[in-house]
Amino acid sequence: MRPNRTIAAALLLAAGLGAGSPGAQEKSKAIQEIEKYRAALGDDNPAELWESRGEDLWKAKRGPKNASLEACDLGLGPGVVKGAYTVLPKYFEDSGKVEDLESRLVTCMVTLQGFTPEQAKKDPFGGPGKKVPMDALVAYVAAQSRGMKMNVAGTHPKEVEAYEMGRKIFFYHGGPHDFACETCHGADDKRIRLQDLPNLTKTSDAQRAYTTWPAYRVSQGEVRSMQWRLNDCFRQQRFPELEFASPASIALTMFLAKNANGGVMNAPAIKR
Amino acid sequence: MKKKIIVASALLGAAVGCSHMASYAPVEPTNDQVKAVLKGSFREVGQAKLDRIDQDDVQRICSAASAGKALAKEDAERIEKSQLAGIKYPADGYMGDWKAGEKIAQQGTGKQYSDDPAQPAGGNCYACHELTKEEIAFGTIGPSLRNFGKVRGFTPEVQKYAYGKIYNSEAYSACSNMPRFGHMGILTEKQIKDVVALLMDPQSPVNK
């Protein structure tokens, strides 16, 4: 890792970005600063801190059963981490459910380590001054699929069902603003303010978007998972709060992940 | 474009499925099934209650239309007619203060569970529309509204149209992406008038 100074600069930048709505010129200046920051980092990505913490957590004996997660089957067999992110979400015989990475980690924390489901899901996302195991584990597992193509099967009846449900959720309009995912992510070359919006119904955009999550968010100084991404989209959609690892979140992830098949994983990425 | 890809991926899914399982075809879930899954997957926080998942006719029809079922002409006409009939016009003219309107157009908060419900909501017009020359951080989901009044004429008829369009966009264009700011209680009558002035006052920077 580079000296802490760059991280501190990023945090200062983040504070500026978060405050209110800056004027246009201020904002484009901020975007330029992020570009500079990214260039200064080169191949380094602050997400590496999460990845290495995640690897330690994967191997650490934790929970009432004092066991590691090393025997966890993420979809390619017990203990196989390399490439696992590319086949998720997937139907698992042992749980009888379609699971994405986050919900699968919860299952393994329960079955292998003896945590209760409530304990395993308690702190799904980090925040200021709070680093959580889930973010680190997600960063570690996703990073082990870098350079590999998304390859979600989606052929088991439960997987087909999840995909179809996810598709309907993507187009489900509701709330005081009538918004659906599709409102912002259903057409080519659109922006909110200056932020480009991927058209998630189009293969190339769906691939580019999905393969760069989880991501280190410079404006937040955190690695954010796909579960976090969906949670925050629904907040802005004016829906109630999407529950972590809920059936709707997994179904929607199935829709997005399968649409990204063939895209090459490059996560955790660095994003604004 | 959108429809073609989804149909293609569904066909692909079915084809791949066939090689593994003899006769499994994807079945589209009903709206009630989708609603049940959503109700079991969200929790109420602050002002955002679970009833936000309940859809009115417009949301239900437009969800089906965006998911690939073409919007029937009768449905579009029915939506526009019913929504137009519900617009409540102000008794004392359509124009407010364009300076207040500009603030409303800039403000992106309101109605999110993270927002204070005691504070007025914004219109967040710039998220999707170009308005003044000065603000270059505008989105492109909606059309440019530069010179809105200058182009259409500074007439009471256009003022009334602008008020109605902001109050309920579905009255003029079924399944529009634009929120129904008056109909859904996002903006007050006074706030809508201020935004109308932003679009229609000859002194507003929108028309400069």
C-alpha cells in the first residue's frame, strides 16, 4: 500500500463530495481529483486492505464452533474460492435456496462456525469507524475471480424462478416517485446529474457494471458489496429498506449477474 | 432494443435449461407473487412504510409495459384521462417565485427513509433535465428545458400546462419516467408554482 497520505487525501475529498450538492464546476473538479487520485494509486487499490483482512477472516477460527470458513462451498466445491464469484448466485442443495455471495457466507457462518443467522447478518455494511467482517470476506472472495468470466448457470428450476422474479423486480414501479430500477437503468447513454448510468438491460453495460462490484468507493472510504449497491439504490428509489440477503435482493442479483455472463470480473474496482 | 435482449436472454436461458432438464420452461411470476416477495424483503424505516410497495393502476400497468408487455392504447388513454381529471389547479394563478423554484430544482432530498419528513421535499429537476445555462451538472433522463417559456410562449395556457405536467406527468404521457409531484404529495401547490415560474418567468435564467 501507498502511504496513508493518499488515503487521507481521499477522505478529505470524500467529505467535500458528500456535503450538499456542489456546483457544477466544483463537482467536475472533484471528479478530476478522483481521476488524479486513481492515477496516483496506479495498480494499488485501497480494497487490498479489505481483501487481505478477508483472507485472514476466511482462515480464522471464529464463532461458537471455533471453526474457519475454509470448508465453505461457495459453488465450486468446499474450500474453492478461486472463480467462485463468477458462478454466483447459485442453487445450493444443502440450504435448498438460491444464494448470492453474501447470503452464502451467512449460511457458512451459521453451519460451519455456529453463529445464529441474526448474528451472521447483524452488521452487513461498514461505516465511519466501523469495519465489518462481511465487507472484507466479500472483497477477498470477489478478488479471487479477477480476470475470470462471469458464468452463472441459471438452469436449475429454482435459479430460473429467481431470475424471472429478479426481472420482474427490476421493472417494478412503486413508491411516491413511481420509480423502478428501470427508470434510471433502462435506456442507453443517460446520466443523473453528471453520473453516467449503465443500461442494465443491455449486455455490454450489464457486464461492465456487474464486473466492477464490489468496489472501493472513494467518496465513502469503504468497500461496498452488491448487496449494499442494491440497498442504496432502493433508498433513492424511495422504497422502504431492502433487507440484507433477502429473497428480493438475491433474485435481483441473479437477474443482474446472469445478464453479465461473459463479462470479465475486475472487482473490487475503484469508484467515485 | 431492451425487449429484444430480454427475449434473447430468456430464450438462451430456456435453451441452456433444456440441455440439463428435459422440460423446464421459465414461468413469469404474477404481480401478486412479486409483491409478496417484495413485502417479505423490505423493512419500514422512518417515513418509508411497506405500503409504498402497493401499486396503483398506473404503477401496475407501467411495470408490465416496461417489462416487455406493450402498453395498450386503451390503457394509455385511460391513464391519461384519469390522471388529468385528478389535477387540482391553484385558485390564484400558476406562477410563483422563480428564485425559490431554482432551489427546489436543485434539491435532491425528500421522501427517502434517510430524509427528515418535517423538511419540505425537493423536486430534483436537475437530476434529469437541463434548465439554466449556469448549471452544467444536469442529467439527461428527461428532455432539456432550456428556454422553456421563450420557446413555447409566455402565455397562461403554457403556464397551466407546465403546472399540470409537474402536478401529474402521467396526464400527458402515460408511463412517463417523471414523478407525479402534486398527485403523490411530493411538492406543495406553492412549490409547484415556484417551479412553474422557473420555467415560465421571462426573468428566470431558464429563459436567458
